[in-house]
Amino acid sequence: MSELKGKAVLITGGTGSFGKKFCKIVLDEIKPAKLIVYSRDELKQFEMQQQFSEYKNIRYFIGDVRDKERLLRALNGVDYIVHAAALKQVPAMEYNPSEAIKTNIQGAMNVIDAALDRGIKKVIALSTDKACNPINLYGATKLCSDKLFVAANSYSGNHGARFAVVRYGNVVGSRGSVVPFFQKMKESGVLPITDPQMTRFWITLEQGVRFVIKAFERMHGGELFVPKIPSMNIMDLAKAIAPECKTKVVGIRPGEKMHEVMISEDDARNTKELEDCYVIQPAFNWWDDENHSDGTPVPEGFKYSSGDNKQWLEVDELRKIIKNI
């Protein structure tokens, strides 16, 4: 039984792809006392209200994570927070860096401060594979956010809010992902490919949501949880979506990597391997090394990269996943 049952839960960015799937699963299976969607787009909230009209314990709160006073108001009586709000489109963030900083970094600081001031029990922030050894602004802002949430445990004391981070790869079918883009482009008969060797980690929305829910159960505060998920090659994805289409290599865009990394060799020194995930432990003196005692330290020189992953999705598997999203 999830500890979210019968509690008040708030999710920032709750009208996004992850947010809606999180709300659906939590409302159907866990039965919180109240689930608050905190986001800044009134149209998306209105549309979500139509989709979720059968649920009586969901609330909608218009607000921006940049606005700490509004966050403080929204967090009255809340027990748990999922922080999913972010600006994440890589090209847009390269062109509008100040906006990324305001939402992804200052917004993270506001969530932390408000959680500490309102006596929240636990907070989980969503991260991205692009935060590991970042080469674009989006990844850099999310790395800053990750560091803020880990360090926030230093301020909460022994009985205050606990903060943890979940980091995973590309979400199948989420807004702005390659799947809907390829599905649209197949009408032209040609799929643009950045590089035939490019790989990415892949996770479904449902897997991401359930991993976050499980992280609430096992977090001590300060961890960065990384799920064990498969990789896919971009050419295999093209074959799965539109085998009849030709492909055209267009080159890697600014800010892109050939392979994504979720745990670097430097992070590996503080990483334990569990059955279904890795846990990057904080390098602070308040951290108890006996936490996650069921885990095993990863070997020297370990790196978790989409390019040399042990799990791979083949064309048929990709086709099945895409069919069910």
C-alpha cells in the first residue's frame, strides 16, 4: 500500500504528459485524500477537468513555480509533492536561456523553500538524462535543479521535509518526443535521421509514474534514483514506425549527444545498484552509508550509457510499445 493513500498530494506541471498519467494512476489505484494539479495554463487545466470529471478529489490550482507566494498558498495542508514542471525544449531553451533559468532553477528553489516552510513530508523532483554531463542549457539547468534538491536535505533537519530526485531517459510518446514527430513525417515518405548510430534510453509514461511512486516508498532523502531501462537505436525506431519510408541523414542538432548518459564515471563512485535501479547517493556527511543496504556498489569506472546498455529494444518490441501509447 502506497504511503500516498489518504494523503494530500500536489504535482507541479500536472497538465503535462507525465502529470496526467500520474494523476490517473494515483487516483485509480492509491486513492489520495486530495490531488492538486498546480500549473500555469488555464486552457490545459480546463481540458484536463473534462477528462477527469469523474474524480471528486482532484483540485486545480493555477500558478507558476516562479511565484513562491502562490506556491505557499497552494501547499497549505499538502503532505507530498511531485515536481514535474519544467521548460524542456532544447532548441527553445538555447534561444531563451533566461527563461529556462527562471523556471528550472529559480522554480526549483521556490518549491524547496515552500516545502520547507509548509512542513511537507516528502518531495520528488523529476530530472532528465540530459542533466548528466550536460552540453545544452536545458541539461545544465536540470543539473542545477538536481543539486538543489539533494542539498535541500541539509536544511530540513532530522524531522523536516525529505527531498529526492528521479532521473530517466526519453519518454515514449510524450509531447515533443520523436515518436509523434516520425508519425507525422511518414506522410511525406522521408524520415529525417540525425545520425544512424544515435541511441537513446526509453521508458513509457506508466513505467515512469510507477517508478516515482515507488521512490516515495524507499527514499531516505538525498538520493538520485535511476531506473534500469532499455536503449533503442534511432534507425530501429524509424523501421518500427514507418518501414516503408526512406531516411535522410540531417546531422546532429546543436546541444544533442550521440548517446545519452544517466550515470557518469564520477557519479559512479557514489552509486549503488539495486534490482531495478541505481541509486546515486549524496556526498554529504549527513548521509548514512547504511541506507539502501540491499544495494551493491557499482564497479570502478562504471558508466550507464544508452550506447553500451545491456538492455535493447528491437524493432518488433518498439512497434508493440508504440501501438499501446
